[in-house]
Amino acid sequence: MLSEIISANINAPVIVIFGGSPIRREEVLKLIESIEIEITAYGVLSEEEGLEMLQTLPHVNLVLIGGRYTTDQRFRIKNFLIKLMPKALITEPGWDYPYNNDNIKEDVIKKLAATKL
């Protein structure tokens, strides 16, 4: 199963996707891959795995927090980001906007464009 997309461009935006299902992780990564810009994306399946991943990366442009995460988990992830990567943006499908692939893709594109400002 697909768990990451690594761009050859070292300056490509970096996304970390917090999810809970290997099948949905692959679907979201393929959705991200369909965006017509080079992107590096890592899909993780738990809060712990995601926080460990964030510590290994030199920068992250965007963090996607999937629908299965609780309010407490979201709070911990966001607090971690504020301390470690305060410029990283967050997208929360199902919380910030209705959960569907078109909305996810639209928000990811919009937020990645905002990180270039």
C-alpha cells in the first residue's frame, strides 16, 4: 500500500497526512498525487506515528488531520505544530469543510499556495 510520495524536487511542499486506515491513506495520497504540482507527502496511521514523523522532517508546509481523530488528539497535534513548526498550515476535512475528495483537494491546493507567500 502507498504510504508516501517523495518528490525529486527538494524544494517541493511537504504534507503530513494523519489518517487511520491504510486504504483511505492510499486514496488520499493518490488524490494529493493528482495535484499538478510536485509534492512530498507522508501518510501516517496514528497520532504517535505522525508526531514522530514531524520530528524527523526539516519543514512541513501542511498537515492534514483526518476525520477519525478526536478533539483531544487534534489539540495535541496542533500544539505540537505550534511549538515545532509554527508556519505549517492545517487542513481538517470534516471539521473545516464538508468531507469529500473535491473539497480536500481544493483546500490542499489553496493552503499550499498560501505557504508560498
